[in-house]
Amino acid sequence: MTTNPLIFCTNCRRPYPEEGVPHRCQSCGGVFYFASHLVYDKNKLEPGLPGIWHYRHSFPLPSGAPVISLGEGNTALEWREISGRRVAFKLEYQNPTGSFKDRGAAVLLSFLRSRGVETAVEDSSGNAGAAFAAYASSAGVKARIFIPDSTSAPKRLQIEKYGAQVVRIMGPRSNASEAVLREAAQGICYASHAYLPQAVIGYATAAFESVEQLGGAPGTVLTPIGQGNLLLGMMQGFRALQDAGITDRVPVPVGVQALACAPVWAVRRYGISGLGWVTESPTVAEGVRVRFPVRGDTVLGIFGEFGGDMIAVDEEDILKGRDQLADLGFSVEPTSAIVWQALQEILGKLPDPILVLLTGTGFKSP
């Protein structure tokens, strides 16, 4: 098995076991992540493979892991002039199920199949569930997805159409997470896009593509933050490219949350005491309604290492942003639209070129 990069428990430092698919360390309950930077080697690219798989050498997978692909990746990069500045928008909603989550699902399902998994559970506010359901169907894995009852109808129906069993849980997003953990305690594989780091590497491919499209590293990368794994994966990718000598810098990160549920912003702005007032209030940006991000400390560490900023956006500004992005020709869901107000607030402070991730399609929103 490749150890590129080695996955280990961030608490007790034990390596990820070579059998099974535990979502947390079986010794101490810690969270798994990477012990070293991702590796990128331009001489090992495999352009004959589909989707994101021509970057396969960078994935922490066994050599015999199957290629699971629906044609994810290779999303467009579109430039617009915003207040006199040129901004590049990466259209992640062009992925097969309509969101960036397809990148992570492709790698995660390959890992699950390499471990012999045939049935798995997952929890989601919508997009991750749709991606998992689609790629699980393609990989021959039976999926059961736990979602909040408030999940938008188009997302719920999409999950069901891919053949997954949907379990609707009343209450906030966190209730679905608690319900799936009870299910996992019975011994079924919990294929969590939040806990399992294999999914994070799929998101690094968005960084690889962006550098190819821009002709160099961006000066700024701006993304929504829920669990924060998209930003973590992209920063892994940008660091790998710098380590390989492909680029000479790593971009300044900017993360955006809905003010209704903004734990990373609160700690970044006010320190640990900021968590005292964070709630899991309803928000139209349902995909970032995450009160306790699994790798919150790691996300904060990105800002400690590279600088940057966290922005929290009011509800009324989220919907205004959705409409203004539509005026530019981009149809996105509210979760994706939170980037617009943040861009307006700090555009003058950001180094060029500015890269903004549009993460989910507007066709999934009511």
C-alpha cells in the first residue's frame, strides 16, 4: 500500500489500520489525517485515465484500488471583472452530481471497494449524500444516507434516484450525524466524507486543475466553509505543487460561513471564547450548517500558517449574492453564493489572481 501521504491518528499518532474502514481511531477515538504533505509528480500523470484519475499517483490508495469515475473534474474556469478587478470563478457545480463533492466521492468509493465494502452509511445535508449515492451505485456499494428532514427536496430526490435508501431525521443537521453514528455502532461501515481523509485528497485535484488553467498559482483562494475539507484539500494540493517546484507560492486562503452557524469564523475572530455564542441556527446555506467541524482545528491551522481571513455572511446577503452571481451567468445554490458578499467586503485586500470556488448548482435549490 502507498503511504503517500501516510494517514495517522492526530491524537495518538497510530497509523490508519491496514484492514477495515474505521472513521475514528480504534485505540483513542482520535481523528485521522495526513502525517505529511501530498506528493505531486508531473512525470507520473496518467492522462489516459478518466476524470480526476490522471492524478492518481497523488491519492493515498492501494495500487490495486479500482478507478471509480463518473467524469468528475475538469470544471471550467471563468473570468469576470468585479469592481475593477479580474476574478476567476471555478465552476465546481459542473461536476456530475452538481457539486465539488464528486471529487471526494470518487476517491472515497475507490478506497471502500479496495477494502471490500459492499454496504455503507453516510450522513449529509444534501450534496455529499448525492455524490456518495451516485458513486456508490457506480461502484456496486449499497448506500443508506441520513439527512435532516429540512434538506431541500431536489437534493433528497436526487439521492433517492441514485438508488440509495434515504433516512430523514427531524431537527438540525447535527441530529442526522448523531443518528448515523448510532447506526455505525452496530458494525456497518460509516463512509463519512467528514471523517475519512481519503475524500480530502479528491479536493486537492481542484487545486491541480486551477494551476493548470491559470498558468500558475492563484494569489487568493476563496471557498465556503462547512466541514472545511474543500479548503484543506485544495491547500494540500497547492503545497504539493510548490514542493514539486511547479509553483513558487501557496495562495492566501479565505473561508466563508453563514453567520447563523459560523464556528470557524468565531474562533478565528474571537478565540476559543467565540464558540460560546455559536448556534446551529437555520440558514438558507444548508451545506455549511456545521456547528462542530471534525477538523476545525486543522482548518484554523491553515489560517495560522498562511494568513488569510474568515468572513461570516448574513442571511439576506446570501440570497442577494445568489442573484448577483446569476446576473454574471452563474446559477448556484445559496451555500455556494455566500462567497459573493465576502468577495465584496475584502476584494481590495486580496492578492491577484483571485480564485473563487462556486461549489454547488442552483438547480438543486427550491
